[in-house]
Amino acid sequence: MRAVVHDRYGPPDVLRLEDVERPVPKEDEVLVKVHATTVNRTDCHRRAADPFVWRLFAGLRRPKRRILGSELAGDVEAIGAAVTGFAAGDQVFGLNPWTFGAHAEFVGVKAGGLIAHKSRGMSFEEAAAICDGALNALTSLRRANLRRGHQILIYGASGSIGTAAVQLARYFDAHVTAVCNTKNLELVRSLGADEVVDYTQEDFTRNGETYDLIYDAVGKHSFRRCKGSLKRGGIYLPTDGWLNIFLALWTRLGTKRVLLGIPPRYTKEDLLFLKALIEAGEYQAVIDRCYPLEQVVEATRYVETQQKTGNVVLTVIDDGAR
Ligand SMILES: NC(=O)c1ccc[n+]([C@@H]2O[C@H](COP(=O)([O-])OP(=O)(O)OC[C@H]3O[C@@H](n4cnc5c(N)ncnc54)[C@H](OP(=O)(O)O)[C@@H]3O)[C@@H](O)[C@H]2O)c1
């Protein structure tokens, strides 16, 4: 089968298309024929081993797994002997958050893991772009106990996690202020933001407003700068950052806290919850660009500009099938 592989850590050019052996599903696995996948920020961190700590999971000197790609949508090709609930020909979508492997024509996914049947009305491209940002935002907002009437500010509202967070916070009936660049103001409004702040024109930390929750969905802000914009009992919710691990411990008993959702704890129930939201018209994956698998290097370079809006999809089989 065709797959995008990398044998060393480095810039996007370390990725190349190669013919590799097709995986055989283990007893508890579903073998998926991949129609669409994504290039996300996690793929980039892992490929570059940046930050260095990635090497502890991915291989100290070189990558142990050569194929990236955590999000996927496609058809079930075959199932392992112990698998129930899936059959060959089923259309599915999901996430391989630890084992990756979806930048390929076939990938194995644990049947009990993050995989579910795709809704008929959803294209494979849309289905592939659901999981990473939305599961991240969902688990983080739940950890922070976001509730009806809470005032939340989402910084970096136009990214993969940001566009998901705006829609989910709106669904939870919070009052949503979304911060993004001028070009994305209309988009985040359309996703459900009650207020928008253009960060090129205004610094929200100086406008006197305060929030129950500030979600730094793009890892570009800091607790120190946001603290004055938090209400008493307020929470700063970052997506990454070493300092934030320390701050989460340091502020645990304080009146303004840092809460870090690492490691993320994704469940199949959450995936099914997202699917139900999509079917109810309450959620949509935002797609910026689609590239064919062959253009994985270009797609990756674009993701690394950190300017994508929502998600970047890789089309593996471009047959328009639904
Ligand atoms: N904790 C986890 O498990 C986990 C998992 C996945 C990702 N992450 C981390 O979460 C962060 C976000 O990931 P993502 O995939 O959602 O990011 P992303 O989609 O790459 O974010 C891109 C967006 O960020 C906005 N942006 C860039 N610079 C900005 C700035 N200075 N201020 C405000 N907005 C800015 C851009 O909008 P404009 O064009 O408007 O600037 C763009 O729309 C990353 O740091 C990633 O490493 C963590």
C-alpha cells in the first residue's frame, strides 16, 4: 500500500511516499481503508520531535513508527476475530491518538477505541477533521466544568481546537467571546461566538472585561498576562506549555487557577457525543484546505505556518464517496 513515511525527525521534507506492507488487523482491530486523514499540529510535533520530550514516546534516536496521521475516515476493509459491532464495508471515522498510521491507504484501529460509524450525510473529508480539535476542546471544557451562563474567552478561536471550542462552549450555553485575526471574525461569529475581539486591533487583557474561563486554544498566551481578566475563582485553560504544568500545581488552591488537560483522556462516549452533535446540526468541522496524499509535504508546511483556519485534510482516495 502507499503510505507517507519518515525515518528521521526533522522538517516536513523528511516525509516521503513509499510502498509499504499493508497492516493485518489484530484480533481486536478494525482495518480501515482510509479515504481521508488530516495533517494536524500533533503530527508536526511528532515528526519534528519538538518539544524534545516526544522522543520519549516516539523513539529516542529515530521514530519507532514511520507513519504519521492520527485522524481518519474510510471504509472497514476487514475485522479481527474478536471484533463485534463493525463489519467489512462500514463507513467509519476516528482517531488513533497514540499509534497514528493514518497517512496511508490502510490503518488498523482498536475496535473498542476511538472509532465510530460515519453519518451518511458527512463526507469522508469532513469526518476525518472531527476528532483532534473537538475531542481536545470537549475534554478540556468538561474538566474546567464549563456551565450555562459562564463567561468564556477563547483565544486562538480560528484554529482546530479554537473552532471546536467556540461551537462546544456555545452548545453548553456559555457566553462566548472569541479572539482571532480580522480575517476570521465572521467565521467565528457564524460558529456561535457572542462577542468577537480582533487581536490585531485590541488587547482583551486591557478592556476591563473579566471571564470565568480563558481558554488559550492556540498556546500563544499566558496565565501571567490573562490573570487580570479572570474573575475570582476563574480558570486559565492552556493547551500546552511546560510552565503551565508547574503553574497548574502552584495555583491549585488559589483564587485564580491554571488547569491543564494533559494527558488528554478521550473516550468513545465523547466521540459518539460529537457524532450526535453533528447529526443534530450543532457542530461542524471547519476545513481550510484539502491536499492529495502526494502533497503531504506542502500540507505540512502550511500547517506549520500556524495560520490554518480549522483543519487541513489529506485526501487518500478521491472518489467523492459518502
Ligand atoms: N494538549 C494536547 O493534547 C494538544 C493536542 C493538539 C494540539 N495541541 C496544541 O494546541 C495548540 C493549538 O492547536 P491547533 O491544532 O488548534 O492549532 P492551529 O489550528 O494550528 O491554530 C492555528 C490558528 O491559530 C491562530 N493564531 C496563530 N497565531 C496566533 C496568535 N498569536 N494569537 C491568536 N491566534 C493565533 C491562527 O489564526 P489567525 O490567522 O487569526 O492568526 C490560526 O487560525 C497548539 O499549540 C498545539 O500544539 C495540544
